[in-house]
Amino acid sequence: MRVLGIDPGLTRCGVGVVDVEPDRTARLVDVVVLRSPADLDTPRRLARIADGLEAILEEHRPQAVALERVFARSDVSTIMGTAQISGVAMLIAARRALPVALHTPSEVKAAITGYGRADKKQVGAMVARILGLEAVPKPADAADALALAICHAWRTGGAAGAAIQDAPAQAEASSLTPAQRAWLAAERSAAVSGAARRLKE
């Protein structure tokens, strides 16, 4: 399963592409940080990022796109830039009939590290470990984009997710990383809670 992860931003937009195999291993395909200078007007900045995204999609042909979900911050200009790039990315993906998923930062952190409040350093270190890289991708936007792509593959039941859910408990315990085991436990706990709520309704 090939996933394109996007950490949206108007000044810096992290883009990472990974291949995730049925045995849950992930391989780096490409990672880049697209940039637009602040001295350009907003339409031209959006066009510059859009051109970069188009080129990466054309080159790597992913099967899905994962984006960080926009959430409220104190800096309104940051929210606007993030939302604008997210809209551009979703439009480009839709024109290629690619499924798009939005993941919150806490979802990504939990999937990658097993802890929803992990810091960027921890996320970057786990991304490097999962992908077998000698160094953490820099800047943080690059590592975040790769984390999004890995998170999406593990959470959606594609390749890795299906294999995790179907594996017997003993095999599961021996073959999964600590982060994957923590993520799976959280997913199952959420599913049980959801089922219990539905029974009460």
C-alpha cells in the first residue's frame, strides 16, 4: 500500500511517501518539504505548493492521501495557511479519484509512538526506526508527513492494519512493535466502548 502523507503549511509543507507491506513493514519512497516565500501573494504561494504536490503525485502514484486535520491554534494566520493548503491538497487528490483521510496529531502520535502526547523528537525518532533510516528526516515537517502516511496505513485496515487485526494473539504479541501493540490495544478499547454505548442506546 503506497500512501502520501501531507503535513500542510503555507510556508513549509511536508510531503512523505511510504510503501507499507502486508507484514507491517514500511519503506521510505520519497520525502520533501515544499516551500513558498512569504513575499509572494497568497494565490501564487498556493500555486507553488500545488505544483509541487501535483509533481509528487504524478511521479509516485500513491493509493491514498493522508492529511493532518486542521485544529484551532492561537495564531490565526497559521490556521489559515494550513487550511488553505489542506483544501488545495484535497482538491488535487479528488481530481485523481484518490481517497483522502484526515488524522489528528494525537492519532498520529499514538499510532507511531504508542503515546498520544509524544513530542516531535519522539515521533521523528520512531519514524526513523520504523523506516530503517540512519537519521531523523529534517525539518520536522518531513518527519510529520511520513508519520501521517504510516499512521494512515496502520489505522485504515489496509495492508498493515488488516494483517494486525487478523493475526492470532500470540503471533501478534511477538511480531508487533511496542508502538503497534499500544495502538492496537487503543483501537480495540475504542471499539469495545463504542459497542457498549450502542447497546445502551
